[in-house]
Amino acid sequence: MTAVPQIRLNDGRTIPQLGFGVFQIPPRDTADAVRRALEIGYRHIDTAQMYGNEKEVGEAVRASGLDRSEVFVTSKLNNNGHRPGDARRAFDGTLQALDLGYVDLFLIHWPLPTVEGTDYVETWRTMIEFAKDGRAGSIGVSNFQVPHLQRAIAETGVVPAINQIEVHPYFTNEEVRAYDRENGIVTEAWSPIAQGAVLDDEVVQRIASSLDRTPAQVVLRWHLQRGDVVFPKSVTTARIQENFELFDFELDADAMSDLSHLNRGEKGRTGPNPDEFDYVPR
């Protein structure tokens, strides 16, 4: 079985660089998709309270026959759980839904800087509690911009282990990635193929053809060689397998540069701008 590289976090723990994401996979399909991913060799599953499928992720992990320590499971705090008491209750709910004893990584899903009554620094202080009591192996953030990171670190003294942000060739998000790198924060890339938009790009197609690889494999390999953690999502067995076959080829410097130069800056985003996103479920 292919050995997925492990990346060391700033808290001394490690995370598999390639994972399996379950965003937008309906709960009824999640357990089966995760089961197939684990059979193929994935050992890192990324879910969230917002996705509504934590329970099914836990079911698949428990049914896999793998030791709990072999599977790295991430979840994220929903946007209606930022206040300390709400965050504690929400975290308890995640642990109950997963039913795996602990979660390997727990993230603040969005900073929500414009939402009245919400302060991501206070939320981060509460997250620190979860790591201290051992119920979260590591803690981090998602969609945090540089000012959000700077303030959270300055006011608590605790550096997130992870920052999960939108990254793909059309939006390389270099400012945030650079800050992460300089401060020992591992970057995780969500929307790694720009919701499929980059796959038809002529540059991606050309590189894929030259290597006899699929466009998705080329883009995912680009992420890995940049040092980021990536977790593609699919419910198709062939695609789940294809996305795992990334470790028997490399992109040369020219291919890496050509893909990076596809960057469109803010126009390349596929998701919300974290400085403005204010969705809070009721």
C-alpha cells in the first residue's frame, strides 16, 4: 500500500499530507464513501459540523477494522458555535457524533470578523481548552486571513497547528500561505481543483497529457509538492482511487511554475472572502 507522507505539526504531532474530504457528500452516502477511501489507503478524513455527516464518518472509521490511532480525523466548529459556552457544547456534540473517543484535529471553520457578538479570539481561547484536556489532539483554524492569525496569536500566545484555506492554481493565496509557513502553521488546501474549474485549463491539460496523468492528478500533485495538505472529495470509487495515485510521479520545475502562474488573485476565488463571510445557521 502506498505510504502517504506525514507532515509534522508545531505541536509535535503528525498529519497525513493526503486526506479524503466529505464536504457536500450527503449523510446517506458518507459512510460508504469513507469506507471505500479507507480500503484504498486513505488515513485522513476531513469533516465538519456544518457538513452534517460526522456521525457517518465515525461509523465508517469504527467499522473499518483499523486501530483508532491509524486514522486521522478532522472536524470543524460551526459558525453558530463561536461563543465559549456554545463552542463547548458543539465540541461535545462532535465527539458524540463521531464516537471515536477524541478528534485528531478541531478547527474554527470561519473567523466571522463582521458578525456582531462573535470574537474569534475568544473562540480560539476555548479551542485551547479542548487541546489541553486531550479531547482534541491538535487545534487550528480555517479561512483565517493574516490579520486574524496575527491577532489570535498575539492575544493568546498559542499558534494554530493548521490553517485550512482555499488554494488552487487559480487562487494560490500566497500571502496567507507565506504567513503560515513563516509561523510554523501547516496550510491545508480546500477546493484544491477550484470545484473542477481548473481541470479544463489548457495548461493543466498539456501537463497531464505529457505525463499520461489526469488533470486532477496533476493539480493535486502540485499541491503536494508545494508542501500543503490536500483532501480531494469524490463518491466514485474510480475517482477516489485516482486521487490517491499521486506518489509515483513528480512535476518538474517548469510544470510547477506554469501551474502557479495560472493565479488570478481574488478573481480566482471559488468561495467566500473570509473578511466578509457572515453566514450563521439558525
